[in-house]
Amino acid sequence: MVKVGVTGGIGSGKTLLCRKWAELGAEWMNADEVAKSLMETDAELVSEIKKRFGDKSYGKDGRLNRTYLSREAFQNQRIEELNELVHPVVYRETRRRIEEAEKKGIQVFIKEAALLLKYGRPDNVDVIVVVTAPEHLRIKRVAERDGLTAEEVKSRISRQQTQEEMMEYADYILENDQHTEAFLHKAEKLFKTLKSGGHG
């Protein structure tokens, strides 16, 4: 089984790529979604977050108070502190899902993560795929998708790694600058290459 890490800036189309590969038979794990889920379901992690960030981090119903926590993390420069709590738990869950996928005979496992390359090349994937797109297209896509202004999208982009930084680690770079169909065609070709054992 080949383990593929997929990343890219906001609005690049990385989820579109992963959805296509999942349709073609890959096992797809969205690390950001998994992290959000574990922050509510992993008792040890919940306890640590409350200890560091206060009981206000959760509502009375046990749901994560995202507004409060993201304000604490971003405005008070504590995002690294939060990541240090969440990342090991996500890493453990990734390993569990990889083992499950292998037992099922899955040939391609995808870990999609916005922060995949934040600390360099991760050791739990074999291949890194970076999805890129021109900034004006990314701004347009995210503004339409999330109902944001261009300035708000630019602010989000400025807080992420640049595409150039991500590309330094890439085994494959997929440019999503054309029509969706053309991009998905490229995605399908790459999937076949990876499935047949072609690595970087």
C-alpha cells in the first residue's frame, strides 16, 4: 500500500483531488476533520485542552467552543500550544487508520492535511502531492465557497505556508489552474501511477 500525503493552500483544490481518488478506491483521511472530531471525542485530549485553555473551550453540551478556542489560539499567539496537544493524537489515529486500510487490502491511503509540511516532511507517508493554483483563482474560489471578502481570504492565505515552501517537499505537483475536468483528468492519471507503485 502506498501512503500519500496531500496538501496545498486554501482554495487550491486538494479536497477535490482527494474526493476523486476516494471514488477511484483510495482510503481518504482528512486530518483537519479528524482533528476537530478528536477534540470532542478523545477524553484525554479534551481534558488537556480544558487544562491549558480553560473550561470555556467547551460548551455545556460537550461540544467544542470553536469561536473561543480559535480566538485564544490565533489572537493570543497560542496556536503552536494547541497544535502540540492535537498533533500527537491525530498522528496516533492516522497510524490506526493506515493499519485498518492495509488489513482491508486498500492500495492507496491518502492523508489530506493543510499543515502536512509545517514541520518538514512527515514520516508516516511515502509520497507528497502538493496541489497548487494561481492566487487570484484561490481567492475567487474561497470567497464564493465561504462567503468571504477577497481581503479576508488574502488574510487567511497570508497565515499559511506559501505554495513555494510546500513545493520544496513535493514528489508530485498538480496545478489546478484550468477547468475542473482537466484537473480531475490529471488527478486520475497520477492515481494510476501511484497505484502501480510509481513513487516520486
